[in-house]
Amino acid sequence: MKDLKHLIYFENLLQEANNDLVKQAKAEGKRAIGYTCYFMPEVLLDLPGCFSARLRAPRCTSPDIATYYLSGRVCHYARSLMERALEGGYNFLDAQMATETCTATCRFQEHLQQKHLDSVEDMRIIDNDDFFCEFTDIPFKNNENSYQHFETQLRAHVLEPLHEHFGIDISDDAIRQAVEEHNEVCRLINEIGDYRKLDNPTITGYEFHVIQLVSLVCPKYLILPYLRETAEEMKTREPDTRKNFRCKVVLAGSENDDPDFTKLIEGCGALVVCDRFCYGAVESRVPIVLEEGKSPLRCIAEHYLKTSNCPRFMPQDEMRARKKRLADLAKEYNADGVIIASNKFCEYWSYERVIDTFILQRDFGLPVCSIEKEYINSASGQLRTRFQAFVESVEIKHIQEGK
Amino acid sequence: MCKKLGKFLLKFLAIFVAANAVLFVVFFFDLDGKLLFNVVEPFLKDHYDKMERKDTLKSPYDIDKFPKYKYD
Amino acid sequence: MAKDIKKALRDFWYGKPHTAEEGGRRLGELYEDKTGLLKHREWRGVKDTFYYMYMIWGYNYVHMVTDILKFSNNPIDFVKGTWRYRWMGQTYLPVMHWFERGLQGMRGEALAASAWHYRAMVSASIHQICNFFNADTRLHGGKQNDAYKHTIYANETTCGTLFYPFMDDGYQYLPIEMIPYFVTCHVNSHTVLNYIDAVQSIGLPGDPCPMCQAESGIFVLDDVPDYAPAVITCNEACDASVSTSTLQDWFADKPLFALPIPMQFDDPLVKKYCMNEIEEMWKFIEEQTGAKFSWESMVKRLERQNKLQRDEWEKWEVAAKTNYYPINGVAQALFRIFSTQYGIQTSCWEEASEKVKKIMYKCVEKKINPFPQTRHRVIAWSCAPLYFSNWCTWAYNCWGLNTIINMDSLMFDMEIRTDSYENMLEDVVQYHMWAPMRRMAVGGMHHIFELWDYMERFNCDMVAMYDQLQCKGMQGVHGLFEDEFRKRNIKAFWMPHALPDCRTVSRAEIRRQINDYMTTVMHEEPLDPSLLDFDDSMTW
């Protein structure tokens, strides 16, 4: 396939959290608001006057000082973020909208917070006088009580602090405007992503992963022109005449902002056609519907609780339904199997991976490759062996089924 | 009569003292612990190890078996 | 010669003295190699030896039987349950050895008072075990009997208080894992290893919290009684606990209600949310069991619970301000966490508390110091190694480290108002959010750094910092604690462990860490050098 025009530019944007577009937005007077988790609605951080930056720590392989603070026994992602923060890599942030949605990232964000307590000295990791870190309590369920609670929390801990600290307009009109922009990003990403559903897809999982990531880490209004152009380019993009993959897979699991991991899988012959992991597009790029009779904030609160497939969600029907949703995704994207990858020390996904591995194979007939990985995949040799074996097993299954 | 009662009391006392002496030996030399550690636990462990158990991985996992427990 | 005879007589009458300088008792030499069994029990002097033999060892053996007769609908079920469940057979029998480990070297009031805490825990455990077996369909040919229909099945970390409203109607709350997992780890640490291995055998990595691993493993090994129609799960205490529910749901396959506790519990905005969730849970219980919410039932038990809390404050006051508190570190910690978690379902807590208070006030009046060899008053922080909860006893005997209070005890530190439904609910929510392992562990790291306040309040000069290697929350504040210890010049030693799994960090390794600290940092000599190093790798 012909190279995408902006792919190298996108790849470069992913080299640093403080990338060119972030710098440009800052220079234009916008406030940079960091976050880590899907449960922090990025759309609220993209209100006029500020922009969201989902935190990554690309190329962080040796988080030594962070390991002193968080120990070597919490996930590499949290430690990498901490290390990058300690290195000054997030000094561009004006605020961190924090969530206690997983322990490791929570602890990282607590280190960023200026607590002004006698009991523990603040570290002032983010060298920015304006910086503040605010926590929001995120529900574990998606019932009416949770919607109300989440709405209240978002108002008190996201909107009001943004307004108080930076004078951000948090009116319903401003939220509607942000939703509109957000939905355009969603539409474009989905349009680009839908090419993965083709029999011979015209976009690779790696390319899509890069595009999805830039939409998370760059100011929306600055990345949108590039996304529009890429979506246009995709309309005429021709696939290679000979399929250069041996099977198609859904990649599911925990935090993953490493496109090289997708590249590694694809290098073994499995085309990643669907990305249902933290930082993936399956949930985060579902457009937000603003319903009549409900405030935009209420709609946003409902949206994020209804769309999440996070194993943190506890209701029985949710726990069970998300297995089926994963199987449905495999069907929708014509995938031959599922790779479930959990980050080492990620407790949510360690368990979810176990149960998915059994249920998807047993009850839905889907081949599953279950792996544990690091944030930065230094053990690529071992993983490559696992993926190659998986691809072969899928091929053998196809032969046995006479496909 | 008195002699009989005295004999009974002596016998009772002897049994009482002997029982307490045995109890003391068991207590002091941790004989209960030794019996449990060396005999009872290995026997029970062996029993539990050999016990036929349900293969829980074959348990059903019906997606729609239970309703949403919501009381809004 | 005469001196020797005099000393021998004194040792016989009073027991050998504690310290090496006084020709001490050398407790480490009592152990058989590896097994931790005793060559013979310690001679504590005439009075204490026979008190121990009759009033602790004999008394508890007898009451283990009478409690079964008291709480069991049919004692045959108890035998059947012992034969059916590994956690039962392997754990129940060595109970007196658990006492021995916790009470080693104790004398007089410390021996008596600490043993009453143990006695209450044993009684409450038998209460639970009997209730399991009364209701378990597996022991009754698959029949769902009346006991089954009157039992509520919940995660052990869901606080028992929430189920008080249904108890007047004969309903009871039985935590799923408290007996199969939590108690077993203390009494016989071998049992739990089967469960940890079982869940890892189906693909779970070894790094999640081993408590949660074990709690899932019980289900994997099909070792959970089937004793209630519906399940309540809870997000307490951590990410792994939430995830454990997914496996438990699969294997239990029963109607399940998820009861979330807000994470940011200092935020006043979360209270209403939490109240609603608790009320929803009560509706679920009513729907699933037919039980009816009873305000009287709630109040009655809350008042008893409040009384128990006030008793505890009374005891803490003495512990904090005097040297007359007769409870050792392990008896303090376990009694408190066990009683608050299981709640007022038996009267054993109140009975034990009264007895202990009586002994305590005797110590205060007569100025008896039950721990006369105390060199340092220690506060134990974070979560303790379950397989070596008796480390406090060892540390006192070996080094004179007297553990006055611990973090777990300070969790549910409040009374609950009973003057109106609204006030009650508001307080229950707070109580629920201060559940074990949460009060300090989540909701902002300032909670965990309350350590300094408690250190001062309890007049402690040293910190035993538990280092649960697989607890992500505690690992995540490791560096800041190091910084603060240094900055404040606080004497603190780290105790690495893996909660229930004695294979990750052995007891000997924990002791070595403390020994190293005491010799290299504190430059102190052990009180009883025989306890420095011994091999108990195979012990219960």
C-alpha cells in the first residue's frame, strides 16, 4: 500500500508528550490538561480555552527514580509516567484531571498533587506555578445512581476547577461546542477505522493505532485537519494485491499506547483489525449523543459509563456482557481470533484476561492468545514466538475447518 | 462404710491425678501438636488431594442468565 | 550450690526470667527443627503454666467442642464439612498451636487477657463454620434448607454491619472468604497455598494481591460451600478485589449485587451516592431472600457495636497513655479486625471485651506492667503478614519491641448514630467507606500518612512498616515513606511479606530483616538470642 501522507508526521508527534501541536496550542494561550484514564471524559478537557492530553511516556525504558518512589512492583506504565514527570516531560501541563480508577496510576497522580499537608512533603514534580491536580470519584456501575453521582463529580472536580483556575467557559453551550468537535474526531477515526473491516483492509492496525493515539494526545482543533486529510486519502487508498497477513485479530486488554506492539503482532502475520484496549478507539471514539431534555454534562456522564468495557465495572450483567461484546467485535471486524494482552501488575486485566481466555474459546469458539506484557516491550523475542505460534494455530484451525 | 467411701475417694483422687498427669504430659510435650502435624494433617491432606472435585472451568457462563439488579 | 538451688526453685515457681543476662528462658531452643513444633512447652512458673494448661489450652479444646454443639444444627454436618473442605480439616485442628505462637513467652495478665481475644475469635469462627455447614446444600444432598434461605452470602470485605437489619428475622450474614481464607492463613498457613496455586494454574499471573488470588482459588478448587441464594460483592479493598468478583461470579453462578464503595471518601459529595447503593443492596436482599428491613434489628445491634467500640477506645486510652495494657500486638490486631468485620452476630466479642477490661483495670490499679521488657513502643503500619501475624510476640520476646497498636485496628474508628434513619445511614456509609485496608489505603495518600499522628497519640517511638510486596497501593507510596522517615528521623523497619503466601518471603527472612535493623541501626543486643535464628520453614 502507498504510505499515508501524514504517517511520519503522526509518528513524530508520538515521540514526546510535549509534541509540536501541544507546543503550538500552548503558544496560542490554551491550557493543557493531562489525564490517564478513559473514565476522565476527554471532551470536558477540550472545552474552548483548553485541550486534553492523555499522558504517555514514549521510549521510557528505565524508570529508575520512579521505581524508588513507586517500587518495582507496580505497573511499568505508572512508573514510566512518573519517571517522565520527574524528568520534566510534563511541565507543559496546567492541570492533571486525576482518577482513582486503578491503583498504580492513582498513586502516580497523587505524587503530582500539591497537598499542602504537614504529614507528607509535596514534591512539586510539575514545574509550573499554575499546575493543580484534582481527583474525581468514578463510579463502578452504570445505574441511575452512578449517572447522577458522576455528573455531580464532573461538575465539582472538572468543570468548576477549570473555570476557577483558568476562567474556562463551562456553560452548556461551551460543552456542546466541545462535543461537536469531539464527535467530528470520532467520526473521522471511525471512518478511517472502518477500512479495517474490509476483506483486504486498506489500513494496518499499526497505522490506525498511530492515528488513534495522535487524536488522544494532541489538541483536537490542531489534529483535526490532518485527520480530515487522512480520511480523504483513505477513500482512494488501494490495498496490496496480495494479502500480507495470515489472519486477523482483535487486540484487547489493558493500557496500550505503544504502536510498536501492534507492529510486532502484525510482523508475525496477524493483522490487528480492532483495538479494544485502554487508549483504543472502540469505546473512546463512540460519538456522544446529546439528548433532548438532558443537560450536556449529564449526557456526557452517561455516555462514559455506558460505553466503558473496563473490567473495573462490577455489575453482574456488565461483567458477563463484556465477554459477549468482545466476541461481537470479532464478528463485526471479521477477526479470526483475539489477542488479550494485560500489562504486568495490572490487576484488573490479569483477571479479565483469564476469564476471557476461557469463555471466548469455550462459549464463542474464538481462538485466544493470552499474553502478559510490559509497557515498553523489551521482551519482543518471546512475544514474537507466542504470536507466531498463535497465527499458526489459527491457520491450522482454518485448514481443519476447510476454509 | 467410711472405709468404702475413703477407698472410693482415694480411687477417685488417683484417677483424677493420673488423668491430670497424662493431660499435663500431652500439654507440656506438645503431643497434640505432634499428632496433628505428623499424623492427622498428612492423612487429611492426602484425602483432600485425592478428592474428586468438580472441574469448575466447565461451569456455565450464561451471558443473559441474570437480570440487571437496578433499583432506580 | 545453695544459690543454684535457690535459682532453680525460683525458676520453677515463677518461670525463667526473660533476658539472657538473667540466665533467661531461651525460647528458641524449645522448637523442633523446621516444623515449629515444640520439644516441650515453656515452663512459665507454676501459676502461669497451669493457668495456660487449664484456662487456655484445656478450656479452648473443650469449648471448641461445646461451641460446635451450641451453634450446629446437627454435629454430624460438622464432621461431614470437615471431611469435605480442605480449609476446614487442615485448619481447625491446629488451633491450639495458633494460640501457642501468639502467646509464647507471655506471663500473668498479658497471657490471660490476650488469650481471651483468641478465645473470642475461635468462638466466632466456629459460629461461622457451623452456619456454613447448617446451610450448605453440598452437605444436605443438594437440598436448600431453611438455613440456606436465611443466609446472605457476601465478600468478606463487605462489613457485617450492613446486614443487621435482617437479623431479627433470623437472617445471617456469612462472609465467603473469612473462614476459608483469612482465618486459615493465621492458623495453618499451608492450606491457602493450595488455593493460590489453583488460581495460578488457570492462568492468573503471580503478581496480583495474593489475598485475592487465594479468594478466587477457593472457587477454582470448588471448595466453597453452597450456602445462600444470592451474592453481594464489594470493591473493597483494591483493584484485584474487584476483579476477584468476576471469577467468583462465574463459579458461584448466582444472582449477584455489586456494592461499590466510593474511592474518594473524604469528598462529601460521595455520601449520597454511597447511601443509595446501600439502600439498593437492602432492596436486593429483600428481593432475593424475602427478608424485611427492620429498623429495630439494626438499632439493637448497632448499639451493641457502639458499646464494643467504646470499650475499644477505653482500652486504647490505657494502651496509649500507660504501660498497663495487657494485650499483645497480635491479639489486639486480630480481635479488632475480626470483630468489626464479622459484626455483632455472636456475643463472644462483648464477653471477651469485658473480661479483658477487668484484667486491664487490675493492671492499672495495681500498676502491673504486663510487658516489663519493653524497649520500644511500636506502631505497626499497613497490612500484616497473615502467616506471621505473631511476629509481634516474637519481636517482644527477642528484642523487647512491644507492638502497641496497628493500622488495621484503627480502621472502623467511629460510633454510629441510632437516633434517626438518616443519621444512621450517613454514619453507616462512613463506616463502610472506612472498611479494612481502605481507611488509610485509598481516598488520597494523606490518609496513609496519618501514621505520624497515631504514633504520637499512642506514644510510640518506632514503626514496623509492613511491606506487602503485591499491594500496589502500598508499594506506590514506598519512596515517600522512605523520604519522610529520614526527614523526621523516625526509627522504622520494613517488613516485606506477601500477605498469606509464606513462600514469597519466609518468616525467617522477616525475622532476619528485623534482626539486621536492630543490630546494625539500633545497635541493640537481643533479649533472647535463641530467637534470632531458627528454622520454622515447615510450621503451620
